[in-house]
Amino acid sequence: MKKIKKPLVSVVMNCFNGEKFLKKSVHSVLMQTFKNWELIFFDNRSTDKSLKIVKNFNDKRIKIVKSKKHLKLYHARNEAIKISKGKFIAFIDCDDWWKKNKLKKQLNLFTKDKAIDLVYTNLYIYNNAKKKSSIFSNDKLKSGFLFRELLKSYKIFILTVLAKREVFQKKMFNQHYDIIGDFEFFIRKSFKYYYGALQEPLAYYRHHSDNYSKKKIKLYYEELIDWMKNFEKKKIRHSLNLKHVKKELFKTKMKIYLRDFLKLGV
């Protein structure tokens, strides 16, 4: 009896000076119980030891790509996707990591429900300073065509996503963004594509000082403002409730003001 060929999963890892936590992130991919994957390691002109760390793993499934110039994050993600060959695409950043059965459990859900185009999961938020983890969502994650639901409560972290290649084939990430590109992409694609959810936390998002630097918070705020303006230009807003987005903008602006006032910015 012939064995059923397992689909190739392309794992995209974009890196710019990620040496601090990189080893754990790559190791979590290597330890996956599902073995038919390729890791597209896209180095975005790092000046630290990131490349050396990845090369030391010496695994043929790791494909190292060096960018000719430094790119915005979502431009770099798009370039990595273009190089990838998998039927499915996943993402992991240099400071996060997966549980060993992540890919296997997501692929099982694709097998059970052929209508699904993308699977996201719950996750743990790891506080790097306190060395403690907490579950991200205690509420049930929704499945379906989630456009309106995501606008009410956005719960998709890119490191939890596994998506069919066709989700990226026509329009990819908006290369204009450096912070909210995944937020914009997954909301935009939720019009057309069916999202499946796994309630089990299958990844760890590392919360550390670099995630919430003053510079990044300001950029996050500016990009959300830009996204809302573009959204309104398309004349969709009259039929949708954007109150939660405006609340998020207010909270972000307050963070900026508080950091300036307390002189905690970096």
C-alpha cells in the first residue's frame, strides 16, 4: 500500500538582528512532530550573529536567503513567501516559539474540514522579565468568514497561523506597513477565506522590552490611523462598527503620552 505523500509546509522566519532568542525559535521548528517542512530564513541585513546561529543547525530543510538591502518587515515577508514552495505557509519570528505538535494539529484540522483555508490557534503570552506564561484567550476562538468578528475582537497572532498557499497568491501583505501588516492582511482576507480555529495554545509569544519600545508604539499608532483612513475611503465604514479600533487608537496614544511623561521611552 502506497503511503500518502505529506504536503510541504513552508515556515517563514524574517530576521533582523535576532540573535538573542533565535536559537529557541529555530529549535521549535526542528522539533515539530510533522517533519515535511522547509524553513525560509530571510535575513534582512542583520549585523549580529543571527546568520551564524542558523547555519550551525546544519539542516538541509533550512533555506537561508540574504536580502540585498534592508526591507520593511512585510516587504521582507512577501519576498520570503515568493521563494517558498510549500502547499501551506506558516510564520514564526525570531523571539517566539511553537509547541512540537503545532503543525500536525493544524494540518489535521485541514484534513477534517476541506472548507478551511487558514487555521489559527490560541497561544501563550510569555513575559520575558518575569519568566511566566499566561494563556492569551479564555474565550472560544471563532471559525468562519470572520471579517466582522475580527473587527470586533481581533485575536489572530501571525505565529499561530497556517494557511493554504492560495491565500497569498493574488494580494500579499501590504508592504507599506512595518507593524500592523498581519492585522490588515488577515482582516482583508477574511472576506473571502474561511478561517478555522484551534482552542489549544500551540505557540508562545515572547513579551519583552523591544516589543513595546516608544518608537514601535508610535509607529503602531500611525499605521492604525493610516489603515482607518484607507478603510473609510473604501466607504465600508457606514455598515461596520469601528468603535473597538478607535478605542485601540486611544489606548495606544495614551501609552505614548505616558512614556513621554515618565521618560521611559527608548
